[in-house]
Amino acid sequence: MNPCDPVAARDPVAAWGQAARAAGRHGLRVAELRTIAEFERVVRLFDDIWRPEPWNPPITVELMRALSHAGGYVAGAFDGGDLVGAAVAFLAAPAGQALHSHVTGAVRPGAGFALKLHQRAWAVERGLSRITWTFDPLVRRNAHFNLAKLAALPEEYLPDFYGPMGDALNAGDESDRVLVAWRLGDPQVARACDGLPFRPAAADGAVAVLTERDGRPVTLPADGPAVLVAAPADVETLRRTAPETAKAWRHAVREVLGGLMARGRAVTGFADGCYVVERRSPAAE
């Protein structure tokens, strides 16, 4: 069975096969977590990644325990006996159709991809059709991972979604996020899960409306059926070394990308460091 066929893309057996191959390519094992000791390991892993203030942990042992017991998703990626990634998600509206992935963190190449494919297979097995999550639109590598490597599609721009965040990666910045939806049965998603990143055809003829010049954002008076909105090369370094430049990027991307989305434009992918935004709406599921 071809996992990219529209019917096969919704088949749990095909989805689990893709997940197993993704983990196996990197010598990883992904499994659901159920014990307090396992949840404590996740907290330590996330502490190492985000270095949060005590009042702002990404997730707690108690919440993982409750979510797991109530039928939510808590999973870890292992390299031998080492926990190298984890993800936590909860069932969301519409009831019986969606899972919302609250947090995913990984410290080993391939672990994030393996976790997402495991999460997808878990959701497909339960008859769900979509997974949503948020990410910071300024973090270019995350945009590439979510929109190209996984073929998820943005649905909403959320200014300062979490309010002030007390951790080493987000401190001092506003917490704008983009909400993406992963349409689990889409053949485009199935191809991405087979290792074929998605690049929208419109990227090649698109015109830039936000670009980078000497490290700073520059808005251009251009328009067209498809436009490009740049993301900074390394916003996390900018936050430490040039906070005013990081702030300029935050406001420029909010105004341009957020403004386009608010006016009904569709973000159809990410290519060459830029969001691809089209006038047409993406195809319905």
C-alpha cells in the first residue's frame, strides 16, 4: 500500500510504518510515557532545553500524569536508555477530530521528526483528522520543520499569545505565535512523512514583501498572487546580542505576515527562509 495514497494516508498501519522508519533511521525508539519517574525525566529534559524560571515550566509532572491518565498523549524518544526528546498533547475541539500538541522538545537530530510521526500515527489510530500546535514565526528552523518537513499549514497569527515567558529562549520578547494545522490524511503530509519536504510551486514566482538588509527587516511595496515574507536567520542570537533588531523583526513579521493572514491570504509553505503567502485559499481537506 502506498502511504501517500489518500486512503492509505488515513490508515493507522501505514502511519505507524512511517513512524517506525523515521525512528529507525536515527537509531531511536519512541514510546508513550506513563509513570511518574518518566514524567520527571521529561521535566529535566525540558529544563535543559528552555532553562525556565521556576514559575514558568513548559509542563509539570502532575499535568503529564493527568493528561496521560485521561487519554492524552505523552511520549518520549530514546537513544538507548537516554531520553532525547518528548512531546505532550491533549484532545481538542472539534471533539473527536483534533489533537493539540502543547510542547515538543528534542536534543538529538531526528528525534523531533520521529516524535511528530509517532504522534500522527497515534492520532490516526484514534480516528483523528488533524493535529494543531503553535510556534514562534521568527524561528526560521522551526518554520522550515513545521511547514516544509512536516507539511503543516498555518491557520492563525496570534500576537503575544502566551504573554511574558520566563525562559532562556524567549525572555525579553513578545510571544507571538502562528497556529498550524497538520491535516493527517493529506497526501502532501504523507509524502513529507516519507522524507519528501513540501515546497509550494508558487515560491518560485513570488515577490518579496518583507526581506532582510544588513540583518534588519525591510518592508517592500510589492504585491502579487504569491508573496514572500522573510524570517530572520537567527532570532535567538539577536535577542541576546541585538535586542532592538530582534524587536524590529517581531513587529515587522507581525505587521506583514499577521496582516496578510488577517486579510484572508493563505500561507502555503516555507521556502528559502521565507513564508510563501498566496491569494488563493489552500485546498480543503
